[in-house]
Amino acid sequence: MRTLVRLCALMVLAYFLPNTIAAQQLPFKGIVKNSETNEGIPAVSIQITGTMRGTYSRANGEFELAVPQYPVGITFSSIGYES
């Protein structure tokens, strides 16, 4: 009986562990700045290219986004600026 309980526990662990490892996210953070004034740009849309996952920059231009892996394509867009 004890061996059966250990075997079941091992099977449950083996089932969930790869999903937990694969679900880890890496931090990607920075500051979006105006190249002429060097000031942070607020409310810039920052999106992982080809997905719906993204964020917006804060009032000082800082942002943080969890990405699945490096390298990753990032798209920045804001009204009044060229891509």
C-alpha cells in the first residue's frame, strides 16, 4: 500500500512538473523615451509581436512585461509617433 501511494505521488508530480517549468515567464523591462527630448513617453502600447499579450508604459515611460523566452519580438506604438 505504501509503495502504491508513493507511485501515485510520483506520477502526479511527473504530470504537473513539466507544465510548471514551461509556464515560467522572463522579465522584460525598460523605459520608452523621446529621442529628441530624452523624456519618458507615457501610455505607449508595448506588445509581444504576434500575440495579444502586452502592457502600457507608465507616466515616466517605464514598463515591465513578462515574456515566454528570449529573443522575442516586441512592438511599440503610440499616437503621434512613427513606428
